[in-house]
Amino acid sequence: MKMLLLSPLFAAFAALAAPLAAQPVPPPAASPPAEEGGLTGGSVSDENDWQDLGIAITDFATDADVATSTTAGSTAQLGRGLSRIVAGNLRNNGLFKPSGPDGLPQPLFSEVQAPSYGLWQGRSAEMLVQGSVRMVGDQIAVGCYLFDVALGQQLAGASWTVAPSDWRRAAHKCSDLVYSRLSGENPFFDSRIAYIAETGPKSRRIKRLAVMDSDGANHSFLTTGQAIALTPRYSPDYKSILYLSYLNGSPRIYTIDPVTRSQRLVVQSSNPIFAPRWSPDGKWVLYSMAQAGNTDIYRIPAGGGTPLRLTNTPGINIGGSFSPDGSKIVFESDRSGSQQIYVMNADGSNQRRVSFFGGRAATPEWSPRGDQIAFTHIAGNFRIAVMSPGGGELRYLTDSWQDEAPSWAPNGRLIQFFRTLQNSGKASLWQVDLTGRNQRQLPTPVDASDPAWGPIRP
């Protein structure tokens, strides 16, 4: 949340779907079994090892071009839409340089699992992605297959049966299949992002809770804007979103079901409340509350109950984020005189400062891998940075005027954040990989802030 980053603004603010059915598809009998793991058997975090990997992606073929009730059109049009999403996903993560589907030979339905390797070798393709789409009753069956062109063998394959409204999920699942097989990393495309949609003049800003797919598609507004919505977070099981609501200056923490839109009150207070966060197992909620001149971090059962105070120091303690195993919490505090990053045990014990590199540090979030902490570093401008949990290995990923509020992708390899333009004040959502070299803006229908990347969908 923008207003929590600058200490003088704390006081100003205080005044105020069904899972896919997946069936593994075995490789053709004539193909030798593929090795497990990534092709190099190593990590992709340090170098873009696959930056020049040639991946050809063709239109997903269909056995009969028939009408569908999808937004894409007929099965042939749907096949083109699926392949374009896969190509876009792989291109935008900064790791691969796929080609197609435009300008490439398109296979017949019978050729999807039996490609002409010689054709693709002549085009210098190293990898080939082909797929199929067909109607099965009122459902859509989508197949996805990855081939090593040089070896002439299938590396991976799967199929999914989806409702017409879920057709984009099949493309994200295919992208995850390809990404995981070639990189050896966990996937992240089949996930969603919660964020705050902002409209209206600065003096009367309307802030609504919204959600979208990881690629910026399928936007949906979950709240009306009657009350200000802030700092959303997906639950680990995707069944609800935790967020802060301010109506007529009264703060409340709610969970909302993103499907039914039903809400449940978790915390209500006459004191200012900030930054609710889930524990990794979904059993606890962290939040900060200002009282008697201090702001401290509390933990409460997700179903409600008696809160436990975890910090008790003069000043402002805020922004807790659990480590992946739930044993520790990273948070920000100005107890040393300026905003810095601290770590404590989940019960509040052993509180210690870990940021000692100058400037101020805010909005920390622990990586799902547990190896890094992302945060906003404030030293002139606002930059997204990462460091080790012990405070070392500081690296900047962005260098704009005001980038803030990082949120990790489920696999811990990309970070979502929001950027505010200096002259206009417009806010937008961006993604950056751990090299810092690959940034891209996500499309949103209105200004957007406070992103929260959810886990892989069940």
C-alpha cells in the first residue's frame, strides 16, 4: 500500500472454480523415455541458460471446426487462441524466445502427436509445442505436447477437460508443462492475481478489490467501491481473499469468496488497522494495529478469536510476512529511527534487524522458496530489491521513480509490483524476473496498485 511506505503518512492514513481434470499422456511407444528434471539438470536463477532456445509453437489442431460457447469462437479459432496464449506466456517470462503460431506450418489433427521432425529441423527449431482441441459433449478437451526436435522424441504431454469458460486455464496449464519440463522449475502461469483497481480524482479515490489471471486477462471486480479496499492476499487454498476495508473511517478485515462474493468479518476495530496477511497453512492472519501512539503486529485465528500481540516496541511495526514453513515472520519497523526490515519467530520471539544498507526498507515479503526476501528500498526513489533472509546479497531489480509492494510468483522466480508515474500519479502493475532485465506491464482496465500473486490454482 503506497501510504504505508513513508512514515509521515501513517498518521494521515489512520485518520481515515472447479479444478481441471488432468490426465497424463504417455509418449508414443516408439519414443525413448525422457530424462526427469530440466534439460541441464540445473537452476535457471543465475543465468538465462535458455534465452536462445528455439521453441516453435503451432496452432492447436482440431478434429472438426465446430462452434463453441467460448469467447474465442469455433474450435479452430480456439486452437489459435490457445497457442497464442502459450507463446505469450513463454515469451513474457524472459526465459525463452518462442516463435509462432503465426507464420509456421500448422499440423493436421492426426499429426499433433506425430510431428515431422525433419520439417522442424530444417527450420532450426530445437523444441516444438503442438496441441489439440475438440468438443466432448459440452466440455472442451485440450491436449498439449512438447517435443525435442533434435532427438526426435516427446518430452512431455498432458490433456485437460475444461468448461468453455475455463479455456484459458488449459493454455496456462500447457505453458506450465513446457516451462517446468525445460527449466526444471516449478510452474506459475495457472495462477491469479488480486489487486486494487483505482478510479476517480486523487481527493476522492475509489479503490475496489479486483482479480485477474497471471497474464492480465479475465479481469473481475469483487467489491463495489462503496468502501475503500486495500492490501489483498489470496488464501493458500484459493477459496478466499483477505483484504482491508475502510468505510467512513472504520477499518475492518474481511475475507471474500471470489466466486460467490460472500464476505466474512475477521477483525473490526476503532483503531487503524493495516496489512492483513495469511499464514502459509491458512490457519492464522497477521495484521498491524495502531494504539496509544504505537503500531504493533498481531496474530489471530483465521476464523476469528482473541488476537495475540507479537511486537511491543515504541514506533511502528507493520507488514508481516511468514516464511514458507511458517516458522518466522519478516516485517518492517522504525524502532531504530527509520523504516528497516526485521525478522522474528512466529511467536514474536527473537526479533532482530536484518537490513543495514542505508536508506529505508518497507513492504517485505518472503519468497515461496524461502531463499530471499523482496522489499521496497527507499533512497531517493522507490526500487524493488531482494536480499537473503539474513540481510545480505542485496540486489536491485528495478530503478524507476516509485516502484513498490512486491509480491512473489508461486515459484519464486518473478515478482509483481506496482509503479506510480512521477508526473501523472497513475499507478500500474508490472512484473520483473530475478535478473531485473525482463520487465513488463500488465494490462488493467483502470489504474492498479497493491498486487498480490496467488498460489498455483488447485
